[in-house]
Amino acid sequence: MSTAPRRARRLVPLLLIAVWLVVGGVLGPYAGRLGEVATNDQAAFLPRSAESTEVIAAQRAFRQEETLPVIVVWTGEDMPERRASAGHALASLSDSPGLAGPVSPALLSDDRKALQGVVPLRPDLGDDLAGTLDRIRAAAERVPGTTVRLAGPAAGQADLADAFAGIDGLLLAVALITVLVILLLVYRSVLLPLLIILGAVFALGLACAVVYALADRGVVRVDGQVQGILSILVIGAATDYALLLTARFREELAARPDRFTAMREALRQSWGAIVASAATVALGLLALLLSDLTNNRALGPVGAIGIGCAVLATLTFLPAVLVALGRAAYWPAKPGARPASASTGEGVWRRVAALVDRAPRRVWTVTLAALLAGAAFAPTLTSKGVPLDETFVNDAPSVAAQQTLGDHFPGGSGNPAVVIADADRLDRVLAAARDTDGVASAAAVSGSGRPGGRPLVVDGRVRVDVTLTAAADGDAAKDTVARLRTRLHAVPGADALVGGHTAQRYDTLRTAERDRTLIVPVVLAVILLILVGLLRSLPLPVLLVATVALNFLATLGVSALVFQHVFGFTGTDPSVPLYGFVFLVALGVDYNIFLMSRVREESLRHGVREGVLRGLVTTGGVITSAGVVLAATFAALGVIPLAFLAQIAFIVAFGVLLDTLVVRSLLVPALVRDIGECAWWPSRMSRGTTAADGD
């Protein structure tokens, strides 16, 4: 080899390392700055075409922008005598910054043991919300002899912001420490885990910088949930892809003295599987753009950007640093010899391969039966939303306040359903609303912005506030909204629209159900096409998609049992099954891609039977390690005290482990071993060893 090419192949890795060091130094800080462009205003994530969203627009005609109410609740002795003081405390807030309308008077409960007042706030307060609530609490505490609690959507949003406070540092630290410990235990190498972690951090910094720029320009939306999932997704995916490449490089390094040649061969053999795996996840996430929920649509491109950055770091930074270090990257371990055949494999994977070879039909029958048993419980998973008292894993002040409010007032007090209707049908609308089961009261809003007095009419339309008997966040309130819409839509000529907080939750639930019906088949079709192109087969991709779908259903079934009987959840957020499906199916196919691409490579040389066994033995350790890392990474979401993320963490972590240890290790190899060369049709495999029938 001439001097120039030799110098070039040494300079290219150094140049790539230098570029990534610059990326890490300049863009790395953006991993901690996404909170600057994130919003936890749930009104910004409503369904685009929902009736409740139309009501928000209609309210503006009344010069009443959508508000974020905070409900002040006083309890104590002699509450009737405290009513005047509470009214003065509320009145003192009238000129406070952040208000979106007049405050209500202090209302006495029917049991005469509590007072309440409603303070409407602007929904766009952002970081100023906490300070505004502090001022409201300080004013309310001037009423002597009472205990003050703050309830309602504003208080809940403040608790949500507290739950996400410090998410960047805490979640990233937990995820990275978890991954580092696992890699140290598995690979017994000091330097290699640090290199893999460094590549993942570089990928995350780049992804966060791109997302920051897009969110700052309003191209994408980011909330705390999307922010947390992005960090976990990039760290987990980058680590998984890195494990596949480093394992292949170690294998090639043992067979070739030249590290550049070894890396070239490792990249040639693994880049297709890595890119195909990343494509399944990225395209699966982009399918969320079909959703009518803005937070689902936000996760799609944000997650796809993260996956793209993970692949870029894996195929550029990691090869460069591994070539630069060579065998030293694995110190103190030494690259071992590549197995000459499946029979020479050591340890547990040799025994697993022997079991699959000896009794493939028995293996896939037993594992299939176990997965079907778990899937049988999937329909018991309720996805109608999480009640307020289960939203936070830990105790939250807004939850306790809402419970106190419900003890003394109708559950929907201070947070009414909002009805917009034609003014000439007002009497019939009021009558229909009051006759609806679950409605405590209904009144037209006057020119002062409060019920009572002469109704305010704008362009022939009026607004009616309907107080529900049930808590605004509960299932009973959502059922009342459904009945209210049925009754009001039936009023001739009223053209009534029903919105408000409860209606927004109801519309989100209905939209999530529609999204699952649309997006699930699209994701399956996309993954199927990718697998057909990669494996050049028709039966095998169908088989792989079916197995990962079954793994998802089995995971849902187990989750339903665990959530109800262990964690005490009565339901899940409507988006949980969809997120779980996208992550589990796309990531589950990853491991099957890693396995079957190696099986195809070995089968072309040695026949299907030997190819299955060789592929299982040579990839067993690295894929299992990748699965454990990814499961542990997603489990880190549990540090955020929200039921939604705790549920996602369990579903993905358990599902990945089930897929790695059962579906990829036993079910898929046994099925391919039993079916034989027909699984690869229309491709033809070399018949180095004739595949015997199963038992």
C-alpha cells in the first residue's frame, strides 16, 4: 500500500473523532436546555378537530380567552363567618399579573364547612405559574383560622412542572450510570463502556440541539414527556447499535491482524442491520404524524431525529475511535477467536442452540402457548385515562386539594363544562343541560363574565357554564359530557358545542382510540416492507412481525395484571398502549433483524439448519446484553413521579426483556429451524447441511 492511502486511512478516523469532539463540546449543553423550549400546557396538545377545541376558538368571540382556573379552598371552623374575609382576599387579587378575568366571590359549601373561590389565570404563564400561585396562596392565607389548599387545572399543571423539574440532569444521570454498570459487568472492559457511553452522549447532544432549534422556531412541540422519552430513546438506541458493531469488530479483529481491515469488514457485515433496525424505529415513530393529538405528532419527528443521530454516531464516531485504539479498546479483555461452528460455542447459548436444534417444534409450541396465555389478559388493560389521584406516583398538593374540594362541593365546581350555543335557543339549552344526569347546575354567562345577570350575546351566540356533580377528571364526568352532548346536539337550531376541561379529556380519549386503529396497521406495514427488503424473503418477515406483535399483546396482558394488583393503577393514559406498541414492535424487530441478518449470512454459506444455530450462538450474548441495556434505560423513566411514564417504563422494559429472552432466543429460531429453507422463499439458501424435521 502506498504512503498516501496509508496516511489517509489514519487521518480519516482522527478527523471524525475531532469533528465529534467539537459536536460534543458545542452542542452537548443543549441536552440540558430543552426545558427552555418545552411546554407542559396541556391545552396546547388537544385534538385538532375535536369539539372541545372548537369551543376554545368560539370563546374568543366573547373576549374570554381560554383560562387556566385555580380553585382556592378554605376549610376550618366557623366558615360562614370567614366568608367576608375570603371575599376580600379574592378581591385583592383582581389586579395581580397573570389573571385572565375577574375572580369569583367566595362561595360557602352546603355543609357550611368550606369556602371556595375561582381565580382564572392565563394558560401561557409558563415559568411564571409557580410565582402566581404563591401570590394567590399568600393572599388566601390572610383569612384567619383556616387551612388553604389550591385545586384545579392550574394547581395540577404546577405539580406537573415540579415533577419534570430537573428532568434533564436526573434522567440522563440515572440512564447513563445504569448503562455503564451493565456494560462493565457484561464486557469486563474498562475503556469500551466509556467509549460507547461517550458516543451515546454525543448523539444525544446533537439530537437535542436539532430539536431545540426546531422547537424554538415552532416547527415541533416539546413537553416534559417527549423530552424524557427522547433522552432514553437516544441513549438506549445508540448503545444497542454500538454493541452490535463492537461485537462484530471484536470478532473480525480476532481473525485479522489489521484493525482497519477488521473494521471495514465489521461495518460491511453490520451496517445493513443497524440501518434497517433504525429505520423501523424511525418510521414507526414518524407514523405518529398521522395522529390527531399534538403530543403524539410531536414525539414522531423528535424521536426520529434522535434515532438518526444515534445511527450517525454509531457509524462514524465509534468506528473511528475503535480503529484508533484497536485491541486496546477491549482492555483488559482480549478479543477471542470466532467460533468455527455452532457446536464450538461456549456457555448458555451453545445449550440454547442445542435445545432449538434438538426439539424445535416443542420449543416454539411451549413458548407460543406462554405468550398466548399472557396475551389473553390484554383486553383487561383499561385505557380510559388516569384519574387525578393516580396521575402522580407520589402525593401531590393539587390532588389533596381536589379531594378536599370534592368533600364539600360538587366535583366539577370551579371547572365547568363550557357550552356555546345560539342565543335564541338559550332557554331550551339550559333546560336540556339541567335535565342531564350528572349535571349540578347550568347558567348563562353574563356580560361580567360570570353566571347570573343578563346573558352576554356575541354574534347571536351565548356561553353557558355547566357544573358537573362528579370531579372534572373522573370517568363519571366524562360520561356526563357524552350525555350532555347528546342532549344538546338534539336541541333544534341550537348548534351547541360542549367544551371545557372534562370535554377535552373526553375528546383526547376518543382521539387516542382512533389513532390506535389507524397507526397500528401503518407501523406493521412499514416494518414488514423493511424486513422484506433486508431479508429478501416473504414468509420470514411476516413471521417476525407476527411474533413481535404477539410479544406486545403478551406484555399488555402482564402489564394489566401488574398495574392493577401490584401498582394499584385503575387505568392507563389513552396514549400508553400506542406508545408501547410503537416502541415495542419497532425495537422488538431490531433484535430479530440483528439475529436473522446473521442467520441469513451463515445460511448462505452453511445451510439453514447450521445457519440458525451459528446465528443464535454468535449473536446471543450481544443481543441479550443490548436488550438488558435498553430495558434498564427505559426503566429509568420511573424516576419521574408520573403514572404515564411509570407505565411506559414498565411496558417497554418488560416487553424488551420478554422479546430478547423468549421471542428472539427461542420462538423465532425454533420456528425458522422447523420451517427450514421455505422460510426464506423466494431466496435460495446453500444446503451445507440438510435440515431435519423437528420432533
